[in-house]
Amino acid sequence: MNIQTLSFRFLKSLEGERYLSEETLRAYGGDLRQFCQFLLDEAKVKDVDDVDRAHIRSFLSSLYKYGYERRSIARKLSALKSFFKHMKRKGYIRTNPALNIRSPRAEKRLPSILSQNEARLLMEAPKGSDILALRNRAMLELLYGAGLRASELCSLNVADCDMYAEVMKVRGKGRKERLLPIGRKAGVALEAYLKRRGELMKGVDSDALFLNKLGTRLTTRSLQRIVRKFILTVSARSGTNPHVLRHTFATHMLERGADLKAIQDLLGHASLSTTQIYSHVTIDRLKEVYKRAHPRAEKNVRRKS
């Protein structure tokens, strides 16, 4: 059966999976279209049952050739693995050609973060008292104050926030739920927004916590645009994705004495090794301070003759 048709059906079947973010679905779609085009151009393959391991390996090699980062290649292979696993389960193929193909190790890049002063300025960036300013202030406070992923923030419902107990229920990756504290300043901002949230509802009865101008759930793409706009007002050197605030949350927690295990639980990381990258960030920052401040740390010090 035609692989392009089946890939389209596969993507449609994923739309109802709550554990997949909009970005993941978009990326999977692009990755599968790219693979299908490669099969057509390079191997003249149209039928899913004609795809073998050599085709997949050749596709991955072409990605290396064109300069794709290992992280991107790993994601594309993940999309193919999910697709062919689904095809095998549905009986469209006899064997899974992507099975046991090893994913390239992703480079460990240190995350971009804001300084504590930049984070403070960012929280103050939404000016005014209109409903959008209140919403944006509450969103920024939760992203930085709880280290939420963009998809986690956008999937929050009003019922997920217990303002009396100062906790919220968050749905993370793999449909895993976790309870997170709502900090004092985040709580104040959220209360102010909730009191006037009805101004955005436009007659639409929505469970979503954060609404757009049409009264429907705010999308992650809209959130990215909003966060980018405000980050650019306080910093030109860091990234502008909402994930910068998640990195900043973890780094600032570690700098102020929180242990890695607690940060792992707050971030919802399945493995502590994922969280350990933040210890490298703080070590690098300590090295910078040391090199600037300690007289014996100066490089290329010339002795007086």
C-alpha cells in the first residue's frame, strides 16, 4: 500500500494522543514527508512493504551529508520507528525495517538561560492592567516559577489549579501527571487573571486556563510568539523559546541550593541524567566568576623582569 497514504493516516491517528504536543505532531509530519520524498526520488519506492533497512540507513546517511545535527536526525529516526511500529501492528508490513536501528547520540548543548535580574525584568515586562497583560503576566510567572513546558502550560485547565492549596496538576510527557506548587508571585498573577478571565470567553464555555482573543485554548505556537516578544525586551543573548524559562527555573533553583533530585521531580524528568545538564551550567557560571575574581586565575600573566 502507498506509504504516503499510510503516513497521512498514521498522523491522523496521532492527533487524539494527548501526550503528543503540537510541535511533535508537526515535526513527525515533516519527517515522514521528507522520508517519503527521499524514497520516491532515490529508490523509486512507493509501497510501504518495499521499504527495507537499507533505505532507512541510506536516508539517515543523506541527512548527515546535508549537515543535519544529530539531534534532528535522532528525532527523524524516532518518527520512522513510531510509524513502522504502527504499520507492523496494523498488519501492513511483515517485518519492521526500523527495528534495532540505533539512534545517533545527541550533542549535549548547554541550555540558554536568563540571569536572575533578566528573569525579574521579564516578569515585569507585560505592562498595563488589561486582560491580555494579566494573562501574559500569569503565563510568564508559571513558566519561570514552575519550570513548565510550553505544551504543559497550554494544556492546563482551570480545574487543574487549586488556589487554596497552592498546587496545580500538570500533564507531562507520556501522559504522566504531577503536582507542582504554585509560588507566591505566580499565585498573585494567576488570581488576578482568573478574576477577569471571563472577558476572553466570548460566550464560549472553555475549560482551558489560558485563552486567546477568540475565547479558545491558547496554542503553543501563540505562546512561543508571546514569550519571544517579551524575552527580546530583556535579553539579546539568550534563546527566545519558552523552554529558556524552564532551563532558567532549573538553573536558578540549583544555584540557590536545591538538590538535583528535587529539580528532577519538579521538571518531570524520567531520568536524573537528563537533569544533570543543569549542574554543568552552574559549574560553567562558577568558573566565569572565578576567572574574573581570583588573582591566580588570570591567564597569560607576565612576570616583571
